[in-house]
Amino acid sequence: MDNGQISRIFRDMAMMLEIKGENPFRIRAYERAAQNIEALTADLGDFIKNDTLSDIPGIGKDLADKIKEFANTGKIKAYGDLKKAVPEGLLDILSIPSVGPKTAKLLYEKLNIKNVAGLEKAINSGKLDNIEGIKQKTVENILKGIQVVKKGRERITLGQAQLAADEFLKVLGNIPGVKKLSTAGSLRRQKETVRDIDILAVSDKPNKIMDAFVKAALVKDVLAHGDTKSSVRTNDDVQIDCRVVPRKAFGAALLYFTGSKNFNIKLRQMAIKKGLKINEYGVFKKEKFLAGKTEEDIFRFLKMAYVEPELREDTGEVELALKFKLPQLLELKDIKGDLHTHSTWSDGNNSVEEMALVAKKRGYSYIAITDHSQSLKIAGGLSPADLKKKKREIDKLNEGLKPFRILYGTEVDIDSDGKIDYKDDILKEFDIVVAAVHTGFKQPGPQLTKRVVSACNSKYVHIISHPTGRLWGSREAYDIDLEEVCKAAADTNTALEINAFPMRLDLNDMHARRAKELGARLAIGSDSHEVSQLEVMKFGVAMARRGWLNKNDVINTFTAEALLKEIRK
Ligand code: DGT
Ligand code: CA
């Protein structure tokens, strides 16, 4: 059974229910189920066989029945009924920020607009200008939203790219004759988004690799199938190029195809000054091959330090490498704990204990469980009474988990006036307070900035979470003055988060680098809502590395004791 198919159906059902204006909790139930199924590592068919569907968080009897119905009949009747009631194309339109269910319905009924392309055309030809119920400002926002969605389709998130690439690396790694295998391009540089995935290999039998590559399970279309280079498109519409290169040039090819283009150009110019030529086949003096087998060989030959892929953007790294003065970048193994996670106390899928045990297994020495605060009802925000119970649960669990530690935390809402969603006497009880904007994204910049700065000024706020609010492919960053926020964070000893969740990566690389320059400290949080998501920490670390951060810039490299001391205001 295809888990992806079921999760897509549930997601579509959530959206159709939304267009129909159904109960938000019911909509949320479908969304959660879709999310949880996506996160599964086992096939849904196995759950049916073992009669364990109800073990999946968020799957009650009703949804379990629907999954079984699909397994037995290939259909879900309720889905079919909804599709009759709600035109399918409207779902696409609903993915545009600033188009709500009401507008989508209106556009369809009045103008017969069925998809995003149709909507863009209608706007550009002025058809939306005089429609009752749609303001001119909304039309402008929709057009901007269409661009965000289009951009989101052109480039996938680092998380999606890494997942697809890992799948292919696994397949290719098992082919006899493969000697070397690596990703290249923006994925190897761990850019926050990736246009296409590049894979390089060395093999005694290139044909075998090419055949296996184009036949991999994820492949939808084969775009090219050559002796040493092939291109495919995956089921998720991601393009992947795979090249087989000669062994003695693997390092040179890896360097070249990792890029970035600007880094390559800089390196080539530098080589020319030394009387050398560098390309994807090696380093040459006149026609004589000098180096190329490994990247390390090449950097050594050029008399410069090895430049980590994440730094290869020509933003000063070449100059420093020549002086052997590159920073010692943060590594995943330096991370001692996760500072932003959710449990079943709010909208997470796993209990505090389950989250803690997996964190411990990952080698962490602590995890902060930062559930939502009272105002965020849709995400199960905790009342003061709930907090007391949660605190007792954590204290008890901590007894048994020593020396591992669960930090009692919250992701507290910063309301539209900049007020924090709990009173100080509650806030001061927490080990970790992460504060975040979840509402009023469209406020004017100065107002948003003021809200976040005022949160920094709270004695009990330790971290500002996802400071720009950007959600790749669905929401642009809000209009906040990040310079001001960084300065306030630095002045008040408030850390700024690098939210590691692939759709967020917020702060991103450039922001993190700037935050450090302005004296702020960073905290990396996975924002996990389920144990398997703790894994995304690596993408946060990638942003930190791309932002030139070292171990001391990131507070969750400290021991729990040092951390709690350092964050105190
Ligand atoms: P992407 O795919 O847009 O996310 O970014 P990249 O960096 O993966 O770009 P891609 O796939 O077009 O090319 C992979 C690498 O190949 C790129 O990082 C550097 C190298 N490369 C591509 N075109 C050129 C070029 O015209 N000049 C030089 N020097 N290098 C290039
Ligand atoms: Ca690429």
C-alpha cells in the first residue's frame, strides 16, 4: 500500500472540508493524520495486517476504517462525495497564501476559475478588478502569493531534496562495481532550497549504474539515459542528474559540480594567477595533470585550506582559506540537546516520555519540551492548570532518566500587541521559554518588529522562535526588521532560533551569519511534533554552518547546566 496516496487523500479532504466551512477541529484531524502517515517508516499495509492502525497517533476508528476501505476497494467513499461537492482544482488555488476557502469558492462560482494558471491569467487581464467581495488589495496579495507558490515549485526544500537523494544513494550504493558515490551541487552545499539534485559516481561498470539509476522506484520520467550521464524526474517532480566520472578525476568533478558557480569562478581565477588551469578533469600545468583524485588533494595543491561545501559561495571563504584562517564550523555531534519540541500536551504526536527516550537515544543530554501556550487553541495550547500537571510529569520522568534531563518549556505566543501569553509568575517556572509570533502576520513591519523586540525585553523569554515566519512555498517572511531584532536579542541575552524544520529554516544561513555579527546568540530547534522529526536537527546545523557559526555561537552545544546559567537574564 502507498502511504503517500493515503496521506494525500487525507490532506485533500482537509482542504475540501475547509472550503465547505466545516469544523476546524475535524479539518485539523485530517491534516494531522496525513502528517503522521507521511512520517511513518513502515507500510500502512503492515498496520492493517497486524491490526495496529490505531497505534498511529491521530488515527481513530473513523480514519482507520477509511484506510481499510481504501485497502479493500481502492476508494474512499467520503472522499468521492467531497470531490463531487468541491471542484478539485480549487485545492490548488487554496495553496496560495491570502486565498481562503471563501475566496476560492467565489472565484470559482463567479469566474469559473479552476486552477492557479487560470487565476493568474484572470488577474492579469483585469477580470478580478470589479468583483464584489474581493478588494483590490486582496488581488495584489493574491498575485504576490502566486509568485510564492510558483517559487516553491521551482525549488524544493533541503529536507525534500535530501530525502530523495538518500533514496537514490541507497539504490546506487548496492550496485556492484561502484567505487565512489556523492551528492554534489546545492544539495551538497546544503542550501535551504534546491532546484535539482546532482549525483556523482565512480564505477568500473558505468552502464550498470545508469541502468539502475533510471529504473529506481522513485523515477517517474527518464529525461536522458546515456553511457555516463542520465537525468530523471521523480514522482515528486524533482529532477536528478547522475554522472559517472573517471576515478582519477573524481575530486575535480566533485569540486566542479558542487559549485557554487561563483566559488568555481573565484577558484579558477586564483589558479590562473598561479599559472594553473582547473576544471572538472583536474588541476593542470600546461597539459600536465597535477591533481584531481580527491578534493583534499586539489586544495592542498592550491596551497589553501579545505573549504567545507557549505561555505563555497564566494562570500570571503576563498580569501580566508588561502590564509588557513577558516572558522571551525559547528558539527551535528556538537549539539547536546533540542530546544524546541512538542508533545501530546499540545499538538505533538508523542508523549513527553517518548520524545525524551528518542532524544536520549540520539545521544542528546537534554530535550526541551516546548508546548504551545493557552491562546493557541487550535494547536492545543496549555492552560495554567495543564502546566502544573505537565511539570509534575516531567519531574517524575526526570527522576528515572538521570543524567539525561527533560527541560520544562513552552513555546509561548507573542500576541498582536507584543504581550506574552503567560504571566511572569508562570513564565518564571519554566526552564526554557521560546517565544513566537503565530498571529497577525500582516501587521506593518514596525509593529511586528516592536512585538518581537518587546518579547526580547521580557526577563523570562530565552529564545525567539522562527523569527521571520517564512514557510517555503506557502508564506513569505513577514515584514520584520531583522537588524533591529538581532540588536535587541544581543542586548538582552535572548537567543534567536534557527528553526530546523525544512519548510522553515528560519533563521536561514544569511540571517544567522548577520545575527552573529550583531552579537546575538543562536539556538537550533527541530520544532518536532513527532519523534521521527528530531532528525531534522541536521538541517538546522547545516544553516548554522552555512552561516559560518562555530560551536560557541549556538547555545545548545552547552551542557544543560551551562545552558541554564548562560540564558538567565
Ligand atoms: P541549484 O540546482 O539551482 O539548486 O544549484 P546548483 O549549485 O546545484 O546548480 P546546478 O545544478 O546548475 O549546477 C551544479 C554545479 O555545477 C554548480 O554549483 C557549479 C557547476 N556549474 C554549473 N554551471 C556552471 C558554469 O557555468 N560555470 C561554472 N564555473 N560552474 C558551473
Ligand atoms: Ca543542482
